[in-house]
Amino acid sequence: MKPMLVIMAAGMGSRFGGLKQMTAVDGQGQVILDYSVYDAVRAGFEKVVCVIKKEIEADFRAAVGDRIGRGCELHYAFQDLGDLPAGFTPPAERTKPWGTGHAVYAARGFIDRPFAVINADDFYGPGAFRALAGFLQEDRGGHTHALVGYELKNTLTENGAVARGVCTVDGGGYLRTVTELTAIQGPADGPSYTTDGGENWTALAPDTPVSLNTWGFQPGFMDDIARQLERFLRADMPQAPAKAEFFLPGVVNACLAAGTDRVAVLPTDEVWHGVTYRADLPALQAALADMRETGKYPEKLWG
């Protein structure tokens, strides 16, 4: 059975200033998501689930869904604040989405095989999808997952700070920990991060492996997400009911700490392109234009 792809597309892109998932990146009106699904289908993925907010469904279908649906088996899952395990309800003051772990939880009704998870607003490069497809099509047991590890220097923008999952990897190529850093910049003297609003900066090696939420999971991982979501709602959410987030890497770290799962880090030299900020858009458009000119992509992805 060919693997499936879960695309987290519910975020509104506050730093970008709009719904960046639907922003055209070429003269054909195609968006980043078109390129990701095109690369995934070429790599061997067959079924795609887009996790979106119900209120943007009509716009999302018109802008991208109806188009990519020509090339794959496409489904929609809806991320909603009230979609929680039995016995839990969202606090009255909560308006913020629950986070990336909850986005994958929202797709649980469609997951019937090994699956990859990506963001909708990042260009990952075809090599990432080939690596994940190859990994997921091998029988590795129910608790061996994967992460595509990018070199930090290939994931930065000149237009501001980015959030990345900084990875530590053991000698066998398996993930030890992934730590979410929300303010990493790449100045001329090398990348660095801050955790105190810019008062202090700590250097990072340019080749540090980082996660861009490019994961490959076995179906049983959904049980881990459900268990960890209940723990989050009992223990973490009450500490900050309006803002606490349930991050997908946090679920992975919990499984690694418990020794129940392991995650192979699949290295890649692909270069990330994205639109964290609106000022990133011209560079992304230029990069894709160059790839089309060199034959990596056709002008019209879906015929």
C-alpha cells in the first residue's frame, strides 16, 4: 500500500500577513501546496489529507483543492477547538488553535496506513518526499518513524526570525531530542537564537540538523498522539488556557523519553523555501522560476 500525506493547512500565517497557503507563487496561480503534492505524488504518495479550518473550506477548494484533487485521492479534515477527547471541552477564553499535534489528531479518521506530515506553507524539495516515501514503504515495525533533517543554513530567511525544531542525533542516525526554538536568525557571522526577546543570542552551527515538520509515522503513532493530548489537556493547558499549544514534536519527545518509539533522521541537502514573511515571496517565486526553467517542474503542474 502506498503511503499517505497529511498537510497541516489550518494556520492563518500571522507573520506573513494573510492566508499564505492560498498565495500564488507563479504565473499559473499555483501555490506552494501544489508543488508539495506534485513532489509527493511523483515520490509514491497516493492519498492526501488537508487539515484546514471549516470556515475556509470553500475558498481553499477553489484556490487549490479542486486543482490538486486531479492528481491524488484528496480528503479534508477540519481542525476545531471543540474536537477533543471525551470529557474535555475548550476553555471559554480559548480562540487560538491547539497546535500541530492537534492538527494531526484532526486527521485520525483518515489514517489507515503509514503517513507523512508536512506544513502547507513550506517548499521542501522533491528529495524530502522521496526519502519519506522510501522509508514508509519498507516494513520497519509499528514504532519506528522518520524525520527529514535539514541543515539549518538551508532553512533561514533574510527577512526575520524563524521557528525550527533543533535536533540532536545519536551515532546510529536516530533522533535523541527535538527542541522547538521560535526565534532563529542567520546573520553574516552565523545562525543564532534567542529565548529572551533578543537580549541574549546563542550561536548554532550552520549544519545543525533541524526539523521543518517533515515527518513519517506508522499508523500506531495516532495512539501516542491521543494519549499525549489527554495529558496536555490535564496538565499543561490549565497553566495557560488561552495560549498553551500541543506541539507534534512534543509528542515525539515524550515517546523517545519513554523508550517506546524511535525516529530515524533522514538527512537532506534540499534547500527550504517559504513565506514566513511577505518579503520572502519574491525570493520564493524566483527560485521556483529557476526550477521550471531548468526542467525540474513543468509550467502547469496538473496538466
